[in-house]
Amino acid sequence: MDCVKLVFFMLYTFLCQLAFSSSSPHLCPIDQALSLLQFKNMFNINPNASDYCYDISTGVEIQSYPRTLFWNKSTDCCSWDGVHCDKMIGLVIELDLRCSQLQGKFHSNGSLFQLFNLKRLDLSFNNFTGSLISPKFGEFSSLMHLDLLDSGFTGIIPSEICHLSKLRSAYLD
Ligand SMILES: *[C@@H]1O[C@H](CO)[C@@H](O)[C@H](O)[C@H]1NC(C)=O
Ligand SMILES: *[C@@H]1O[C@H](CO)[C@@H](O)[C@H](O)[C@H]1NC(C)=O
Ligand SMILES: *[C@@H]1O[C@H](CO)[C@@H](O)[C@H](O)[C@H]1NC(C)=O
Ligand SMILES: *[C@@H]1O[C@H](CO)[C@@H](O)[C@H](O)[C@H]1NC(C)=O
């Protein structure tokens, strides 16, 4: 009798562990992961893309490295380098891709603009030479911090960006 109970108990704990491990949080919604991967694929990695990188708040020089290189579908996008999610709702709210050796044209049809919930976007110190600052940046209605410093963007700053009501800081050049 005791032995049967023991077996049931073991089975029960085993099933519980199984249930918990399979429900271990995979936060990132698939559409957000796909948007990020599409964004990644728009650019080449060039170690020379930014010859100089520094932390804007401290002025301390930082080493560039290709953050997007190891982004892949096999892992939760909330754990990807430079990607931060809201732990409660699992949406991508911060993208920190400064000094990431990204090079290429930034198209206004890019999938980045599908990450509607971004609060912080840092693309500084990359080489998007010849890209215009798209009015679509104005669609990030939750955006509080935008950093496009030394990233090769040209042209006028669209008025849509000025209309972002939550914006606290913006570094554009
Ligand atoms: C990066 O710069 C080095 C030294 O100037 C050069 O040899 C190399 O070809 C460059 N790499 C690319 C991908 O442009
Ligand atoms: C930046 O990108 C442009 C256009 O793709 C390229 O011509 C230029 O050499 C790049 N700059 C550096 C420092 O690699
Ligand atoms: C996927 O990402 C993980 C975590 O960064 C990395 O260890 C793995 O090598 C990557 N796989 C591929 C196919 O790039
Ligand atoms: C985005 O626009 C560029 C240039 O206009 C074009 O080459 C590219 O195919 C477009 N991409 C998509 C996904 O529509």
C-alpha cells in the first residue's frame, strides 16, 4: 500500500515538474521575433562600420561587437543581446543596438516599425549611410528615448518625431 502511494507520489511530482518545465516562460511573441530577424537580415556586419563608439552619458569609449549575430529562432527573442522585453506582457520594449557593426540602408518599409511598443531605441554608432530618418519613427507612440547618433542618417528630422508625446531624450545628428 505504502509502496503504491510512493509510486503515485513520484508520478505526481514527475508530472508537476514536466508541467512546470514545459511552461517555462518563452516570452517573445513570434511576430516580434520575426520582425527582429527581418530587421537583422537587412544589414551586413562590418567591423569597421563605426570607427569610434562611446557611452553617451559617461563619454567612456566602448568596444563595438556584432550583437545581432547570434539572434536566432531557437532561443527566446527576449534573451537576445540588445533586446529587452516587458516581463509581464512579453513585448519587446527596448532595443539597444549601439555599436553593433551594422551596415546598410535603412528602409522605411523595414520590420523594425512593427515593434510598436518600443520605449527605448538605440541605433547609434552603426553605418546606415545614405538612409533618411523615416517619418515612421513617429509611429513609436511609447518611445521615450531615441538615439541615432553617428549612425549615418541624413536629411531633415521628420516632424512626426517631434509629436512623440512621451519622448524624453533624442540624439540625432
Ligand atoms: C576593415 O578595416 C581594415 C583595416 O583598415 C581592412 O583591412 C578591412 O578590409 C576592413 N573590413 C571591411 C569589411 O571593410
Ligand atoms: C559605410 O557604408 C557606406 C555605404 O554602404 C560605405 O561606402 C562606407 O565605406 C562605410 N563606411 C565605413 C567606415 O565602413
Ligand atoms: C542560436 O543562438 C544561441 C544563443 O546565442 C547560440 O548559442 C547558437 O549557436 C545559435 N545558433 C545558430 C544556428 O546560430
Ligand atoms: C523595401 O523597400 C526597398 C527599397 O524601396 C525594396 O528594395 C525592398 O524590396 C522593400 N522590402 C520589402 C519587404 O517590401
